[in-house]
Amino acid sequence: MRALPTERLLANADAGSPLPDSSSEQPPVIRRAEVVAFVLVALLVICVVAVLYLAKPFFLPVVMAFVVGTMLSPAASFLERYRIPRAVGAVLIVAAVAAAAVFMIGLISSPLVEWSTRLPEVGARLKDKLHVFDRVIALWQELQSLVGGPDTFTGFQFPKVDWVQPTIEFLSPTFTEFLLFFAILILFIASWRDLRRTLILTFADHDARLRMLRILNEIEVHLGNYLLTVTLINTGVGILTGVACAVAHMPNPAGLGALAATLNFIPIIGPVAMFAILTGVGIIAMPTLSAGLVAPLAFVAITFMEGHFVTPTIIGRRLALNALAVFLALAFWTWLWGPMGAFLSSPLLIVALILKEHLMPVNSPQLPGD
């Protein structure tokens, strides 16, 4: 006896197969394996971040040496063309970088040492310059007395020296971290060619080797160009800031220009900190408040031109960086490793974008358009 069409459809439904006449789309089903994979990846990321945070004295100089070494590798290759051994070139490059860093530190530290010996005098002069806010302070004290709050404000006072040692410990790595950084940097630059070959030959497939070769070449080129262009741009910012400080009759314009060039390596945070420093120095050192704001306003104009026209025109042609991605990377690496992490945020973001372009090419499946 032959089964009727209705009975046949019911038999298929009982077997778990969808009805052929059903036109309604079923919602996507989240499988248990996908949830487990997502949880495992999230736990792996959390563990990696925790290890990087707790083992900062080891991983910070190592990652710093790898990034800076990749930036300086083209210079070692350039010296090899003139028959200078790569090991000797690595030592010369690191020595030149260390000498430049010592020179910049000398320019910056001399006014800091001088001002640190005059903290009470600086505090008194700052209190005298900010007398224009006496009326605002009086109104605030009256408001506190009306609401019954404690009237504990006694005027502007310079902070005690208790903050000096913690600040230095936060801003400057230890001597061991410096030694580890320079040792790894020299060895990395000297052995970068052999390390490249080892990384490429790790893969057995020809296409995988070719992809790794392209990734390493792009990372080396982009990081080298980034260091060169950013160094030239920041040097120009430092020179212009020093000239503006000299025109405004600020004390030690060379040191302030060197500090501006150094802080400009840190995106967003560096220019803001430099503006605050120039404002504080101008208010303390200059005779009037308006004269003290000349150099900070000139620095704002310089950084505005640099940030909106010069840097996007030069760096943006090589590798476009999303502003939100730059800010998130800056916030994350600053939280993780402090100022050195802030310096590494943009180079690490460039490396991540290069890896994304090669491992997730444009012709891969994409989301539909809006």
C-alpha cells in the first residue's frame, strides 16, 4: 500500500529533515563547540595579559629590543654595503642611539635639577602669580561654609617631595632592564638575518614561506620608515618649540625643545603633558600671566599643524592608522607597561595591522554592505 503525500511529509518531519515547503528561515544556532572555543580564546588572552603585566621586568625590555631592533635593522644592512660586519654595525648603531639618548637626557635633566633645588621659591612664586584666582577661592570657601563642608583649603601650596621617588620609579626602568634591553638589542640586530631565515624555514609549504617572507619584509620596512619619519618630525617639533620658547624669553629653551621632541614620541599623552609643562613654566618664570601663555599657545599651534597636516601626509601614505585604534592601543599598553608601553603602542599596532592584512586578506569572506 503506497503512502499518501501527507504521511510521507510527516515521516520526514519525524526523521528530523525540514519540510520542503517551509519558507521561513531558521535562526542561527550557536553550537556548544563554538562557545567553548570562544571561552578558551578569552581565557588565553587573559592569561597572556596577566603574564605580560606580572613579568614586566622581563618582557618589556625584550619586546622593546625586538621592536627597536627591527626599526634599526635597515641601518645595519646599510652599513653592510660598505663592508662593515653586521655585529660591528650593531654595536655602532646602539652606541649612536645611546649617545643621542644621553644627550637628550642631559638637555632635559639640567633644568629639572636646577628647579628641584628651588622648590620652596617656585611654590611661592606660583602662589603670587595665581592671585587672580583669590576671588574664586573665596567664593569656594563661602560655598563650603554654607553647605557645612570642612574649610580646609589654605591656598596654593607646592606638593611635598613624597611624590618624587614614586614618579621616578614609574617613569624610568631599572638598571637591570636597561642592561637587558641593550644586550638583546645588539644581539637582535647582529643576528636578524639568521633569525629571518629560521622563521621562514620553519614552514614546510612554499606558499607559507613566501607569506612569512612578505610579512617580515613589510614589518621591517614599515617600522624602519616609521622610526625615521617620526624622529624627523619630532625633531622639527622640538626645534620649533625651542625657537618659540626663546622668542617668548622662556628659561632654558633648548631643554624645553628637547623635552617636546621626546614627549612627542608618545601619542596624545606626550603633547598634552608638554603643554601642561610649558604652561607651568611660563606662569612661574614670566612676569605676567599673558606672557607665560605665549609659548604654550605657540606649542599648540605647532602640534596642531604637525598632527593634522604633516604626520598624516607622511605616515598616512605608508600605513593608515585608525584614530580609535591608536587611542585604544595607547591606553592598553600605557596601562600595561607605563610610558615605554605608550611608546610601543603605535609600532605594535602597525605590526598587528600588517599581520591582519596578510593573514586575513581582502578577498576573504566579508560582511554584507549596509
